[in-house]
Amino acid sequence: MSARILVVDDILPNVKVLEAKLTAEYFDVITAFDGAGALERAVADSPDVILLDVMMPGMDGFEVCRRLRQDPQTRHIPVVMVTALTDVSDRVRGLEAGADDFLSKPINDHALFARVRSLVRLKTLTDELRARQATAGSSELEDLGAEEALAGAHVLIVDAQQHRSQRIADQLRQAGHEVEIVGDAAEAMQRSQAEPALDLAIVHIDLSGQDGMRLCGQLRSQETTRQLPLLLVLDESDLPRLAKGLELGVSDYLIEPVDRNELRARVRTQLRRRRYYHRLRSLLDRTVSMAYTDPLTGAYNRRYLKAHLERKLMEMADSSKPVSIMLFDLDRFKLVNDELGHDAGDAVLKEVSQRVGNNVRSFDMLARYGGEEFVVIMPDTDAEHALAVADRLRRLIGEKRFGVPGRDEGLTVTFSAGVATATDPMETGDQLLKRADAALYEAKGGGRDRVVAARP
Amino acid sequence: MSARILVVDDILPNVKVLEAKLTAEYFDVITAFDGAGALERAVADSPDVILLDVMMPGMDGFEVCRRLRQDPQTRHIPVVMVTALTDVSDRVRGLEAGADDFLSKPINDHALFARVRSLVRLKTLTDELRARQATAGSSELEDLGAEEALAGAHVLIVDAQQHRSQRIADQLRQAGHEVEIVGDAAEAMQRSQAEPALDLAIVHIDLSGQDGMRLCGQLRSQETTRQLPLLLVLDESDLPRLAKGLELGVSDYLIEPVDRNELRARVRTQLRRRRYYHRLRSLLDRTVSMAYTDPLTGAYNRRYLKAHLERKLMEMADSSKPVSIMLFDLDRFKLVNDELGHDAGDAVLKEVSQRVGNNVRSFDMLARYGGEEFVVIMPDTDAEHALAVADRLRRLIGEKRFGVPGRDEGLTVTFSAGVATATDPMETGDQLLKRADAALYEAKGGGRDRVVAARP
Ligand SMILES: Nc1nc2c(ncn2[C@@H]2O[C@@H]3COP(=O)(O)O[C@H]4[C@@H](O)[C@H](n5cnc6c(=O)[nH]c(N)nc65)O[C@@H]4COP(=O)(O)O[C@H]3[C@H]2O)c(=O)[nH]1
Ligand SMILES: Nc1nc2c(ncn2[C@@H]2O[C@@H]3COP(=O)(O)O[C@H]4[C@@H](O)[C@H](n5cnc6c(=O)[nH]c(N)nc65)O[C@@H]4COP(=O)(O)O[C@H]3[C@H]2O)c(=O)[nH]1
Ligand SMILES: Nc1nc2c(ncn2[C@@H]2O[C@@H]3COP(=O)(O)O[C@H]4[C@@H](O)[C@H](n5cnc6c(=O)[nH]c(N)nc65)O[C@@H]4COP(=O)(O)O[C@H]3[C@H]2O)c(=O)[nH]1
Ligand SMILES: Nc1nc2c(ncn2[C@@H]2O[C@@H]3COP(=O)(O)O[C@H]4[C@@H](O)[C@H](n5cnc6c(=O)[nH]c(N)nc65)O[C@@H]4COP(=O)(O)O[C@H]3[C@H]2O)c(=O)[nH]1
Ligand SMILES: Nc1nc2c(ncn2[C@@H]2O[C@@H]3COP(=O)(O)O[C@H]4[C@@H](O)[C@H](n5cnc6c(=O)[nH]c(N)nc65)O[C@@H]4COP(=O)(O)O[C@H]3[C@H]2O)c(=O)[nH]1
Ligand SMILES: [Mg+2]
Ligand SMILES: [Mg+2]
Ligand SMILES: [Mg+2]
């Protein structure tokens, strides 16, 4: 995938060399020659990746990186520090300033394309998620910048040679990670599907006879490991094969013998990216479930109920299996609020929701319909059974007192319910709810704490 | 990116040839030899792409495709029909059965990798979106299967040669599309950023001197056109360059002279995929905004208010600019519901929300706090100005009657409001709301239809 790359270096020939290499690969290249220029271009042209020289007069690369990270407009753009210094402390400083990766000068083509392609691939995905989450102007996105501890990651090493894998494992364990070692592809595939989920796999290209890249291809082909960071370990002599590896989705690579600091740094950058992606994903997941659930009780909300009910009725029309619903309303609930306060009222609503939710089948659906009204949808359940369920739930609520704040002896809660069963394939969800509501009204009129079947 | 491919053909050597080609590219290949086997594998192994032979004894490819489309578990898996027949009617039948693309036997490697890679790339993205949307068990996802009309798409043709572009344009216009033609890359880039948004670009590889693939790279590097379908037009002799094109993100290609039916079919498959992606995206966008808005009024909901307010207060602590809030509650609203019905009540809530929303600044935020209570957050606004705004809004609501169903003369609505300004950086959102609430209580006690400033 092509992408826009911002190249920043104070030395013109350095910029030109990188520009030529990237342009030949059809990347879209923009350039800057100092820190101020870099910050300007980063905002104006929204590049996908920034290749950032460390040593520059005036503002150095570390400072540029820090400023990019402070600005919400540029915070999410991956930064690769380009450094002539092999000094480890510089890499650490780079990572602390918020860089995502680094390259050593003179720049090797393999390394360049490896870093850039893998950053672009992940960014395409995270941009898409960010854009979706941002639709509502969600201010929560900004919290994603916060850094989490990276220790304690689950790392799998796949290598047929004990002495190599053991050395890498020792170093990662020293860094605080949980490391497992397996010797071949089959074991690796098995572990990759098991719990706890892996955060990183380090795969040797040569699994005594088996091709390590084939294993990488298989991991990329599984839903569960499609986004798992993959570090390929290879010998200098295997470098010609690396291009294929990057194409199939390897995230980064290490050359044997693996340098201890290189290892830690590469592992760290992969884990950082993975965490970001995970945080973004779970934020979006939480947002999506908020759209469908009632914040107080965690039950589905009215909006979701309506959509779900229509769908179940359509399925019923196809399969001719009955669908029943139960609409129930807590008896004299206003008294709870008025006499014991809203906190007590809220506690009752939550516990009703929990008791009922745990006492119906998992494919039944509980929704909060309004203030103190709830609905249970029971697919594939006829009128007779639905009435029995409703009566079971009525006893479940009425027979055991509720604990509420400020009332030691607890509180007796009851409900009145109407149960309606859809048999006419033309009946809509609203009509079905209306019938249940009429039955509920009768239940209230008949003295409350009871279940009434709706008229067909 | 690697992926899992299911190859289906009744003739063993055909399966073996495809398997060998795909395996050499590190795809993970699974196979089936008839329709029943294909359906089984599709469910059990969730492939990313299915290459499906048309002519098979028993269940033919069209029928397999139709069944894959009926099953919610396999509906979203891209299907490429592989046909020995060059007959156009077969392609049409394939598309009608729900195929996403097709390949002609004998299979050309370029064509094979082009189709597979482009399907996998989009699927990675749509799988991610589907997974997010599915978090809450959203049943709405299933509606995405429904087919929309494909005519009326906005297609851009980029070619320096008038006679070629004109011929393609004529054919697409006959198919009901809106076609624009530009002669070079600069014009194309310009058009790509303008309205109406493009649905497809058809780019000739040779733009008299300019490299058409460079333009494709640039389009892929722009946020707005990253997912735009790109068809590359090239001569037989340009085929060696195609691999790079596919790598940079070209979606598919056409060989000059472009066959009329091939053109229509390729355009159609690209548009279908784009529509699917768009529908998925906007479903997720709607879902996200549902999470943050009140369904009745469209104002932000209480959940969003809380998060947003905390953030504004944190920003205030950094910048020491004041933040003010106004909490208002409609006067004697219960009477509206009781005397005129819930529909009238709902209409009032909606109109209040509209009037207020249109009369505060776009960075001010209106949220529905509860039944008939609303909050306006005013960043960078001190107490004196916030009181003036509150009083302007009070007049805006009180001075012009509301139209309600069943009451021709309309209805006078008023509110009582409390205004509080955060000055202490340690004050929380809840504390600020509490102060505003106390002021609101005073306003009610003082006779309603008034604004009261909160005590510090
Ligand atoms: N949608 C829905 N339908 C419900 C529910 N509860 C009961 N039913 C329906 O009512 C029938 C009779 O329930 P039962 O008298 O409790 O008699 C039940 C009960 O004694 C036992 N049983 C089945 N599943 C469970 C379960 O998950 N927990 C318990 N404790 N017993 C179960 O097996 C008997 C027969 O079960 P079925 O043949 O399935 O027949 C069930 C089913 O059709 C519910 O929560 N949701
Ligand atoms: N009286 C009665 N209660 C019902 C019935 N169906 C569901 N429930 C209530 O709803 C709970 C959750 O049901 P589940 O999701 O089907 O989850 C159930 C189900 O997966 C399984 N299970 C229990 N009994 C049976 C059974 O008789 N047949 C089947 N097929 N599964 C059962 O164990 C899970 C937990 O069961 P429980 O602890 O009993 O918890 C059950 C039970 O309290 C029913 O027919 N009659
Ligand atoms: N047209 C229209 N009117 C609205 C809307 N929201 C609120 N109202 C009106 O405002 C009334 C008063 O609401 P409340 O004082 O919260 O009085 C509530 C409250 O005490 C209790 N309640 C409802 N939901 C909750 C809850 O989540 N927690 C607690 N603790 N109590 C609740 O139930 C009471 C009775 O509710 P209602 O009879 O519905 O009476 C509601 C209803 O007439 C709306 O969206 N549209
Ligand atoms: N957050 C927020 N603050 C508000 C709002 N309305 C007024 N203010 C604050 O109150 C000050 C005085 O408002 P004004 O008397 O209407 O006096 C205003 C008004 O006459 C005019 N003005 C400014 N913007 C607008 C606008 O969007 N529409 C209209 N009609 N007049 C505007 O310029 C004057 C001075 O404006 P400022 O210096 O900005 O000073 C404004 C601003 O600080 C509001 O809806 N939200
Ligand atoms: N009396 C008063 N009302 C205010 C003030 N600020 C906002 N409003 C109300 O809120 C509406 C939307 O404000 P906006 O989003 O800033 O959107 C505003 C803003 O972008 C711009 N605008 C209007 N007047 C001014 C102004 O004096 N200064 C600035 N900077 N922009 C203005 O035009 C847009 C539409 O303006 P309106 O139709 O007036 O519509 C304004 C006006 O009804 C204010 O200070 N005083
Ligand atoms: Mg330098
Ligand atoms: Mg009630
Ligand atoms: Mg055949």
C-alpha cells in the first residue's frame, strides 16, 4: 500500500537519497530540513509516517518528536527516528520522546521498507477505527495517548534450535515478559489459538526443514492472529527472502546473532503499537455497546429492543416458530423513589435487571423499556411456556426481599406483567408490544403482582 | 498480506495448479471438490476468499454462491467465480448469484493475484469494522446483505488520449454512471478532493510521459481516497509492471483494447464492494453517535456530558480560561404530558433542544441531562457572560409559543436555570453540576421562568 512519507533531515543529500528510494517504490514523499519545517508539514500535509533525523541544528529530533506527540493533530502519526548513533541510550531517548521505531544510518533498504510498510499497514486500520470513533466528536479518543506499562506481555518464540530460543527468552524474561518456546509450526499454531492471547510471536525463518515464513502466512490467515505482531529472525544470507516476508505481513525482523538491545527495542516498539490498536479497539467496542444498552442497568435499551424485535418477528415469519414477549412494570415504584430516594430506586432497578437476566435463557433478551418497565423477548417460545416463564420470574422478584441503602430489613418488590405471543406473521413489533401493554394494564387493574396473557 | 483461500473445483489437477500458485505466495490454501464440500469448508474454516469453479456435477458454482450468500456465517466472504466460459451471460449470472469477482480459465497469474490481493485488503478492513459493530450483538449488521442499485456512480477517467477515454466514458454512461474525464495527474488529484466524492477512478498507466501508477500512489496516500477503487488500464506489454501496481494498492486492471463487457463487469464488482464498505462504515458511524446522543432530541446524552465536562475542566486547569455551565429545567412540564399527552411533551422537548442548539456557539455543547432537564457547557466563558447567554435563551424559549399537536393556539413554555462557573481547578464536574442545581432550585423557588447565578 502506498502512503505519504515525510522525510526530515538537515543534510540535503540525506533527504535526496531517502526520497529517491521511497519514490521508486511509489510512496508519496514530502520533505523538511529542520524541526520547525517538520512540525509545519506534519500538520499541513498529514503524512502517514515521519522519518525523522535526530541530529539537527536548533530543535533536535527528540524535541520535534515530543512536540508531535503533544499536538492532538499529529499525535497519532508514526515517527521513525533516523540516527547515525548506534548508542543505545539514544534509542531509549527516542522511545521516551514518543518515537514508534528507529533506523540506523546508513539506511539499509530492507530495514527502511520493513519499518515503513508495517507502520502503514497498521495505520490504515487504526485510522479507520479512529475515524469511526471520532464521528460523534468523542473526546475520549484523546486519552489513548496515555502510555501503559509494557511489561508482562505474552511472547511466543518459535525456533527449532534450543540454544537460540533460550537466549532470546532469557533476555525477554529479564525485561519482565512471559515467554513460551515451541519448536515447530504445528505447536505454534496450536498455542496461537489458546489462552492467554499472545501479544507477540518471534519466528525463526528456518524451523529445521519447515519454512518459518509459511507459519507467518498461516498466522496472518487466522482471524485471531491477523493483527498479532510477528518478528522474523533470520541470517544475513536470508535477506533476499525478506521482501516476500514483509509482503505477507511480517511486522519486523532481527538478524542473527540477535543483539540484546536491538531485541529489546524491536519488541518494545511492536508491543507499543499493539497496545495502541487494542485500546482503540476496545474504546470503539465500549462505544458500540453503549449505543445499545441502558447505562443504569446494563440491559438492552429501547432502541435496540425495537430493532431486535422486528428481526425476530421476521425470522418467525420465515420459520413459523412462535415468538413471545413479556412486558413488566414494577408495582408502585414511584413510592420507592419518593420515600427512599433515587439511589434506592436505582438499586432496585439494577437488581431486578440482574435477577431476571440470570434467570432466562441466553438467547432470550432483556431490555429496559422505560423508567421501571422491562421487556423480555423469548424466541421460539409459545404462549403457554412464556406464561410459565413470566410466573417464574414474578416469584423470583417477589419472594426474596431487595437490599436497599438505608433500610436494613430490605424491601419487597413486585411487578405486573403482560405476555403476548406473535402468531400472525404480519403483526409488527409495535402491535405486539401494544397487546402486551393492554394485558399489563389488566394485571395492574386486577390488583398487581400478577401475570396476564394478552388477547390474540 | 497473507490470507486463507478456499479453492473449489471438481477436477483435481485444476485444484492442484491453483494450490501450488497460491502456496508459493505464502497464502494458506484449503480445498474442496464439490459444492457440498465447499459449503462445509466455508463454515468450518472461515476462508478470506473463495475461488469457485462454475461447472461442477451436482450443485454448480452459481448455486453454491447463492447458498453462501444466504447463510449469515458465510455471507461476507468474497467469492471469485472461476469459469472456462467466456460467455458474458455467465458472468452476469455469477454476479446475480452474489459473486464478487470472476476469473477466466486458463488462469493468468497476474489476474489471480490481483483479484485475491485486492479482496483480502478490503476484507481485512471490513472484518475489523464488522467485528466492532458486532460487539453488542447488533442485529442490524445482517441488513448489509441487501443490494442497492449500482447506477449513478461518480467515475473519473484519467487518460491523456481522448479517443481511449471517450470510448470507456461512453460505455459507462450507457450503464447509467456519471463520468468525468481528465487528462493528467494534477487535474485528477484536484478532482479527487472535490465534491461530489468519487466512487471509482480508472487510470491509464501511461499519461503521456507521466506514470499513471505514480498517480495511483498519490491517491492511496490521501486520506480521502485511500479506499477509492482504482482500475489501472494497461497494454499487454506493461504487464510486468503490474505487480508493483498491485502492491501499491491498485484494486484491479484492464488490458487495452478494453472489452466492453469486461469493463462493465469490473466496474460493477468494484462498485459493489465499495457500497458494502460504505454501508458498513455508516452503520458504525450511526451506532457511535447513538452512544452519545439522546434519541428523542438529538442533543448529547448524560453520559457524554459527564465525559465532556471533565475534559473541559481539565483543559481549564491547564489554560486557566473559565468554563461555565447552565442547567435548566422546563417549568411545570408534567402538566404538558398529563394534559396534552406524551406526544405533545416530546414535541416540546425537541423544539427546546432545537431552539437552544441553534442559539449558542458551535463549541458550546447542549446535553439532555434527564427527562426535562438540559445542560449547556460554555468553554472560555466567564460568569457574567454566561448569565447573559442564559437570559437570552430564557427569552428565546419563553417569548415565542410552541406548536404542539392538538392545540392550535400553541403553548407557552418557560424554564428555570442555574448558572455556575468553574474557577477552582480542583472542582469536579459533579461538584459544578451540584452548584448549578442548587441555583436552579432557587430559581424554581423564586417563581420559575428565571436565571440564578450559583454561589462560588
Ligand atoms: N425461551 C425460554 N423458554 C423457557 C424458559 N424457561 C422455560 N422455558 C420453556 O418452558 C418449558 C418448560 O419449562 P420448565 O417447566 O421449567 O421445564 C424445564 C426445566 O425443568 C428443565 N430445563 C431446561 N433448561 C433449563 C435450564 O436452563 N435451567 C433449569 N434449571 N432447568 C432447565 O427442562 C424442562 C423442559 O425444558 P424445555 O423442553 O426447553 O421446555 C421449557 C421451555 O420451552 C426460559 O427462560 N426461556
Ligand atoms: N426452571 C427453568 N429455568 C430455566 C429454563 N431455561 C432457562 N432457565 C433459567 O435461565 C438460566 C440461564 O439459562 P441458559 O442461558 O439456557 O443456560 C443454562 C443452560 O445452558 C444449561 N442448562 C441447564 N439446564 C438445562 C437443561 O435442562 N437443558 C439444557 N439444554 N440446558 C440446560 O445450563 C445453563 C445454566 O442453567 P441454570 O443455572 O438453571 O440457569 C438457567 C435458569 O435459571 C427452564 O426451562 N426452566
Ligand atoms: N414526554 C416525555 N416525558 C418525559 C420524558 N422524560 C421524563 N418525562 C416526564 O417527566 C416525568 C418525571 O420524571 P421523574 O421525576 O424522573 O419521575 C420518574 C422517576 O421517579 C422514575 N424513574 C424513571 N426512570 C428512572 C430511573 O432510571 N431511576 C430512578 N431512580 N427512577 C426512575 O419514574 C418516574 C415516573 O416517570 P414518568 O411517569 O415517565 O414521568 C416522567 C415523565 O412524565 C420524555 O423523554 N418524554
Ligand atoms: N460561549 C458563548 N459565549 C457567548 C454566547 N453569546 C454571548 N457570549 C459571550 O457574551 C459576550 C457578549 O455577548 P453579546 O452581548 O451578545 O455581544 C456580542 C454580540 O453582539 C456579537 N456577536 C458575537 N458573536 C455573535 C454571533 O454568533 N451571533 C450574533 N448574533 N452576535 C454575535 O458580538 C458581541 C461580542 O461578542 P464577544 O466579544 O464574543 O462576547 C460575547 C461572548 O463572550 C454564546 O452563545 N456562547
Ligand atoms: N446575541 C448573541 N448571540 C450569539 C452569540 N454567540 C452565538 N450566538 C448565537 O448562536 C448562534 C450560533 O453561533 P456560532 O456557532 O458561533 O455561529 C456564528 C458565527 O460562526 C458567525 N458569527 C456571527 N456573528 C459573529 C460575530 O460577531 N463574531 C464572530 N466571530 N462570528 C460571528 O456566524 C454564525 C451564525 O451566527 P448567528 O446566526 O447569529 O447565530 C448564532 C447566535 O444566534 C453572541 O455573542 N451574542
Ligand atoms: Mg542531522
Ligand atoms: Mg410504575
Ligand atoms: Mg468444473
